[in-house]
Amino acid sequence: MRIAHVRVLTVIVIFMLGQTAPALASHFTYIEGSPGLRSASAIVMDANGHIIYGKDVDTVRPIASITKLMTAMVILDSDVGLEEKLTVTKQDRDLVQLTGSRLEYGATLTRREMILLAIMSSENRAATVLGRTWPGGMASFVSRMNEKAMQLGMVKSRFADPAGLHTGNVSTASELALMLRAAKDYALIREASTNTRLEVRPYPKRGPLVYGNTNRLLKNKTWDIALSKTGYINEAGRCLVMMANIEGEPVSIVLLNSFGKLTPFGDSNRLRKWMLTGG
């Protein structure tokens, strides 16, 4: 199979490819949106940061739980202990989207386990605990998230909470591609985002809790995924960011504001087919 590379700059672009990947077709003409995506914004980039496909890449949108990648990076950049035990309290409940959690008040896990749950299964209380227990508290943590975003060149992005529950967590498809490329440098984030199952014991007198990954493509043998994160609140729609190898070539994929629970996965498959067949 050959991956057909296209850089979409306006509506129709003809682009002669260079030597960025082996066995590439040489000349394509596409209309933006040709893969038939149902996501409002999308971007696909190669390992060198070149755009393969783009759709409404600079529109600022809520990003929901994609936020948790930034949360994990801020924690891992610091010197806080990953084996320190953190306990869920009433302060960690969701008063914004009113989501529930299997981590009840009193649930205790290590900071490492909280990161794993926040990234893998998008556990909101785990992410909130990580921000609340930051030296200086939640306000200081959110401030550090925004500082990190600026360091990465995410000038249009803003963060309002560590779980992604507030609509004030916003970014663009192009800037999330920057965040995704930064996140790949963290081994624990790669591990957490690609684990399909995790067993934790937050209660001393109860059995384990078993969590699964929110990205169903990890169970699809046609996909080779190195890092991923899903997100959803009503205001953001369904969101998905991934780093994957397609026919041996690493690509970054960002899909924002997809309508329908399965749409990000369907759009990912449509993009993969489009890249492999040239349309």
C-alpha cells in the first residue's frame, strides 16, 4: 500500500511530494474534505510536522478530556512523587458537567495510578485530584497548564481545569497536534493511553476496580497506535487525538467536534483508507 500525502492549504491544492516517506505517490489533486469526515475540525501530520490533511484547523473549540494530556505532562515535568498516595475527597466531585465516578470519596491511589486512570479511561476525579494536590493548589496548577501551552506554541489554547469539564478548555486542531507531539516524549503517557485494561485497588476492604480504555481502535488489529486520548462533553462533541503508524509511517491525527459516539473512530478509519488508497 502507498500513503498518498496531500497538504490542504485552501480549497483545492495540487502538491508535489518530496522524500518524506518511502513509496509515496507523486501527484494528487484534492478538494478539502475529500475523505468524507464528519468531524468539524481535523488535521493529519507526518513525523516532520508536515500537514497531510487539514479541515478547519485553526478554529478554536472546546477540547473536553483531551485536556488530560496537558494535565499529565505538567505533573510529569515536576518533581512531585509518583508513588505518593492521593485520596479522593468531596472537593473532587464534578459540579460542572455532573458526571459520576467509580472513585468514591475516600478512594486512595498513587499519583501514578491517578495519571493512568485519567489518560486511559478519562477518569475525571483522578484528573481533578492531580490538580487539587498540586503544590499551591488548583489555581496554581491551571496556571502551570497555560504556561506549558505557551511554551509549546499553543497561543490560541486555554486551560481552565485539569479534567476538561469546563468549556474554557479550548484549542485548535493544529495546536493539539503540537501538544500531541510533545506528549509522545512521556513514557507514562504512552503507556497509559495504549493500555486496554487496568486493575486498581482504591479501597482496602473491597475487591479491585477494572478500567478499560476509551479508544476502541486499540482493539482493532489494523491499527498500530502509539498514543491516544478521547474526549467528550456536549459543548465539544466527540474528540480524538492519536499518534499511529500507518504502513510504517508515523502520523498524528486530531479530530474535534465529531457528531455521534462512534464518529471519531469512523473518521479515523476513513482517513486511514484515504491515505492508503489516495482517495
